[in-house]
Amino acid sequence: MSLAKKLLHTRYRVNDLDRTVKFYLEILGLAEVRRHKSPRGSELAFLKTPQSEELIEICSFPASGPVQVQADLTHLAFEVDSLEDFGKHLAAHGLKYSDGPTMKEDGGGFAFIDAPEGYEIELIQRVKKAGDAGY
């Protein structure tokens, strides 16, 4: 039996491909690994985080109508070293958290930011444990 082996990418369709890609590159520090047009005419940009294999596919396909993201429909979650430091990074770009940060007693926590097109991004600060890199 052949089963799914590995998550390769997740697609988010947007109205403004360049604006969204710029946000992911400048605010989250992702890298654009490729861009092309699909056989049906979608403009596609593939983004990658430094420590993950999975890609994020940002798609623009105006022929299917405008994108309208419902509240709390979906989000991507990224690990950050420090929510406090990331908040300073956001402020330097004229942005702020839309929710949080919510810190836990163990030192971990999470917060949300609004991405273009109405999508949300969750940022998670994990607790450093003995043996973790940088502990």
C-alpha cells in the first residue's frame, strides 16, 4: 500500500502576490526558493523557513475571483527564539502583535500577527530545555 510519506507544501491563495511575498520575506525572514506560472495560469511563489523542509506556496489566480479569508479560518505557525525580540522587530517595521503575546509560567508563549489578505500568523516561543541548542 502506498501512503503519503511527507508534507511538501501548503498553498495560500492571495490577491496580491508581490505584497504577500514581501511580507513573508521581510517580516518573517523566509526565503523565496522559486517562482513560476502553473499550466492553468496561476502565479506561484514558493517560500521556505531556514530550518524546515516544507514549503509555503503563495498563489495568485485572479480568474477564480477575489480572495476573502474568513476570520479564524486558518493560520501558519512559526517558532521564534523570543516573542519580546520579535515584537521589537515588528515595531521597527511599523507593525505589532494582533493578539498576545500570551506567556506561560514555563517561559514559553505565543502571539499572533496579521498577514496580508486577512491570514493570521502564529509565533511560538518554546521553552529551552537542557540539551537544546543555545541552552
